[in-house]
Amino acid sequence: MQSAAIYFHPDAFDTTTGRLLGRHAAGESFLRGYMRHAEVERLDFWNVTGARQEVLDALIQANSGGSERPLRWIARQDRAALADPGVVQIPGPPIGQEAWRRRTSAGARAYSICGVTHTIATPRIMDGIAGLLLDPAEAYDALICTSSAVRASVEAQLDGVRDYLRTEFGPRARAEPQRVTIPLGINTEDFAVTAADRAAWRERLGIPAEGVVALYVGRFNVREKMNPGLMAIALERAAQATGRPIYWVSSGWAETEESGEIYHRETRALCPSVTYLPIDGRDPSVRYSIWSVADFFISFSDNIQETFGLTPVEAMAAGLPCVVTDWNGYKDTVRHGEDGFRIPTLAPAPGEGADLAQWLACEWMGYTQYVGATAQYTAIDYAEAVSAISILVTNADYRRRLGANARARARAVFDWKAIIPQYQALWADLDARRRACAPEPFSPENPFRPDPYRLFGGYPTAHLTDGHRIALPPGVTVEDATVLLDLPVAVYSGLNRPTPVEVEQTLTWLAEGGGGVVADLLRTFPARRRWVVRRGLLWIARQGVLNIRPPE
């Protein structure tokens, strides 16, 4: 099956930094699933940050799952190597940015680009999605949308950008990159529950064996994640309605100790009849065992920062029925009445958020304030929520039946074993489309990031040409020049300068021949290095060890 080079930025796959975000968990999960289930002979990784090999090896080893297939690391600047396997998989949505880099470094037909949505509410990501119609992305590129809801959001933004471009510039001529819906996956075996873990957690938290436990897993952030007040109110009303004790374990983390204290204090105040038990959920020993403590899972997402939502799928893998809001990706994962319950949500009609968009665009508010302000106008059906929770609290057999359905669905639909083949099928389609396209002339410039010597071409008096005359200043030897060219003030930027060997060759040619024209010097170098040497002459001249005179 088709392979892809994995765009390997350590931050996309590392869950050990202490700041555990959904994209980190999703990235780590994908890496583990890909290494275990991809049907490829070799695993290709693209070291896009130039990170030290020991850092990369440690991340790979931690997520290899025992895979012994050979690995190939593609160097940061070697985009030409991406032609084999022919596809690069990026752990984010802004594929247009990479399309420009492909065009100017390897050629537009060199490889296909495949991205994936996580949060799409930030200004940077909105710009990246708009760029799908502005940047040189092709029909053999694709953006994977992890849920039907986020795909609808992507299409809504593209519709607006397309209308603007049509009005200002006329109909679009070039093909668009594909949008494909493939859900995020999990490694379901990670979430197997055990009686020993259940007993250990209940003893640690002081929960009796017969106690009914609701579990929430996620960040403790009212604005950026979800407001716990909605869950607290619903659980409190269910406790009152059933007359049964409810224990609520909340596993996650806060940005600061102070913000965590405020979050828990205000949450606890809204559900005085519920035993509220917060714990730090970042440690792997907690992340994968905490599911055993619970009888059902609860997550009332109200926020546009969410696109898929992994935690309900993880809960399903643990055999927990879910009570979640009918919101974003949750709509695609939890089947109402079969794996749990989806609680109806209500939001303002399209067109009633223009003020929020304007404040964000004018930078009168930041991203956190924007998503928080938007979420404040998400309401839920509390009657439905209380009914669902009450049913699960009072009916253990029904809980077990829904939990069994949930576990089976997670394994059949959301395990990476089922998802990775969908990725590989998409990659194969992209690769076939790319290979079927006619060759395109190489274009080394990006008009949004132009050659600085073109953009600022009016700054200098003149530009160096092959006809300029060059010579060492009187009395300057090769040794004198070499000393000056090694000084810190001369070498503070080493990007694509002539090599020491090329510098020595240049100085020797000048010393032995008494100088000449630039073109004559360049003929002594391989064609592919002549532009580097020509530009390097100005670096030598700025140190006072080369005279350059206009052409005769």
C-alpha cells in the first residue's frame, strides 16, 4: 500500500512536556497507530526541525509498538527526497504553506501534500484554510477533516473566500485540493479497564465499590476547552432527581495552580450534592488507567476550538457509555441511544456573530477571549441531560449494555487498525493524481516571500554582474584575507556562503592571475555552485580584501 513521509516535528507527537493538548494526544496516537498498522516496507520520517537524532530516536522508540521495519530520515532541507514515497503527511491543516515551499524548492509535481484538521478557530489556521484557494495547492493534495462538522466549517470558510475571489478577480481556473473526512483514531488496547485498577482508584479517591462514578477527561479551561458549569448543573439535578449519590472524577490539568483552584472551586459550588474529585491527568499512568474508575463518561463540549474530540472515543474503548453534547465531532462518534446519549445544543443563527469576528480581526481580543465569548452563547437541553444521566445512574444493566456497544464500535470504527488503511488509500489516490499530471515549469520564487534582492533591488547603487572586474587589494595576501574572513564579525551568518575550499580557490585564483572578470572566475567552479561563489564575492569584498570595479 501507499506510503508517506511523516512530517516529524517533535511537538506534534510529544505528550511529556507538561502541557498536554488534544493535538499532542492525537499526534502521539497517530504515530503509534501508523507504526503498528501501516502496510509499508519502510517508514519514512521528515526531520523538519533539524532536531538532534537522539531526540527523534527517543520519540520513535517510545511509540514504535515493537515495529522492526527499517526507518529512513529525510533531512530538513531535502524536499527532493520526498518524491519517494511521493506523499508527505502534515500534522495540521495549513497545506498551502508547504505547497509554496514545494513549488520553490522541489517543483510543484514533486510530491503530494496531505494535512489534517485539529483546531481551526485560530486566526493563523483560518488564514491557512483560506490559503487553500490562494496558495499553489493542487488537486493531488488533500486536507483530512476529522469530522463532518469540521468539514462543514472548512467548506463554509472556503465558500466565503471563493465568493470574494470571484467578485474581485473572476472565476477560479485552477483545481482545488481535496477535502476528505477521516476520523481520528485511537489504539483501543490502551484503554482496557481492569478490576484491579478500578479497585485501586476507588480506594485512592474514597469511592465505595457500589458508588456510581461519572468521569470527565480534559483540560481545566473554561474559555478554551469547555465550561464545566453545564456538566455540574446537569449532574446536580440528576442527583436531586434520583436521590442517588453521584461521584464525579475530573481528570485533567490547568495552566496554573491558581486557575485550577478557581476552576474547581466554582465547579464544586454548582453541584453541592455531587462528590467532585479532580485529579491531575497528565501522567501516563493516570491517562490510561483512570477509565477503570468510572461507570459512565460525561463531556459537554460547548466550544468552537473543538473539532473531533478524542476523549469520548477513548471512553468508548474503555466500555463506558457516554453522555455528551450534540456538538462538533461528537456527532460522528457517539450514537444516541446505542453507545450513550447526545444532548441537544442550541447556538445563535449564522450572521449573529459578526461583532465577534470583527473584534478578532481587529485584534481587540485574542484567541482565548474569542472562543470563550463565542461559547458563552451555547445552550444545552438540561431536561434531556438530566434524563440521560438519571437513566445511567439508576440502571446498571443498561450502562453495561451501552458500554459493550461503545467498546465494539470503538474497536471496529476508531482503532488505528481501521483508520490507517483509509489514510493509505487516500495517499495512493493523491499519488496517482500527481503522477497523471503534466510536468510544470520550475518556479523558484514565492511572490509572498520574494527574493530580498529583487524586493529591495532599489536600495543599492548597482548590482554585481559577471562583467564586473575583481582583484585583491595591493599588498593583501591570501593569508591576510583568510584571517579577516574568519573573524566573528565576518561569519555571523553562514547560510549558503562559499565553503572554505571555495574561498581559498577564489583567493588563490585572484593572487596568481592578478585578478580578472567575475565570469572568468566562475568558469573554474561547477555550474551548480556558481551562484553561491558569485554572491560570495560581495561577502569577501565587504571585509576589505577584494576590490570590485564596474565592467569596462
